[in-house]
Amino acid sequence: MQLRRDNCILAKSTTMFEVLFTSIIPLALLLAFTLFITITLHELGHAIPALLMTREDVTIYIGSLGNPDKSFHVSFGRLTIYCKYNPLFWYKGCCVSFDYNLTIDQRLLLVAGGPVASLLGTFISWLLLSYVDEAGILRLISGSVFTISFIITVSILFPSFSVRYTAGGHPVYNDSYQIVRLLKMKYR
């Protein structure tokens, strides 16, 4: 009789372990995938105007602020994308274009492209979330993309004076701060 009770306890703990294991790993993968999609979309919002307004190469870094080490990369013409192998770094990104002949209006478009792309991602994922009735993978991905895109969009609406530095040592501010700075330069 004692043996049976022990087997029951073991079966319950194994089931709880399996539930935790089978839910934590898929959620972590979903979070990594969602971060990758939202950060890539945001950085493409900067890169596409840069590609359209310049003849220079444009580089996107997913997971770093300009450090290509320990990353895989893909190239599409003048656009190169570096992405860190470790998905724990995918919460940040950077778009680099080196055309210094842009006007202030062109720089404003380039900087505002990221927040506009994040806002567009938030809106599209909200639409998908609204129209998908069944609880399935599409609804789960749409909800995750909506949540992360919404957080990114709200966080970049407010200018932040905290500075981060690129791998090359250049200071970088958030998009709102850069837009405010460019507007001050334009209307001096």
C-alpha cells in the first residue's frame, strides 16, 4: 500500500514538471520570436527610408548596438542584417547608415520610420487579434506581437535622456529624443 502512495506522489510531480517544461520552453521561444519580429520591423522602419533616400549601404543589428560578433548575417543588395545567435539579446537593435548629406527633414523621416513601423506592427497585430476568433497559434503570435510592439511603441514615445553607446563608442539616444533634437535644429 505504501508503494502505491509513493508512485502516486511521483506521478503528480512528474506531471507538474512536464507541464512546466512543456509550457516554459514554448513561451520562451514565442517571446524570442516576437522580440525578433518586432525589433526587426522597427529597424526596417529606419532602414527602408535610408535605402530610398541614399545610395549608401544600410546595416541593421538585431541584439546589439553595432557589434557584428557572434551574429549571423544576411544581405539583400545594400541592406545587411546582423542578428545575434543568442535570443536573450534580441530586445535591442540598431540601424546604421552613413550618408551625412541628408537634410534635417530627411533625417526626421529616417528616425521617425522606426516608431511608425512599430505603430504599424502594433495596429496590424491588433487587427489580426481582433479577427481571429479561435484560440490557436495565430492568435497567440498576434497577441504576443501586439503586446511587445505596444510596449516598444509606448516606450519610444517619450524622449529619454539616457544614452547608450554603439560598439564603436558613439552615443545613441532613443528615437523620440532624436526627433525632438532634430526639430529644435530645424526651427532655430
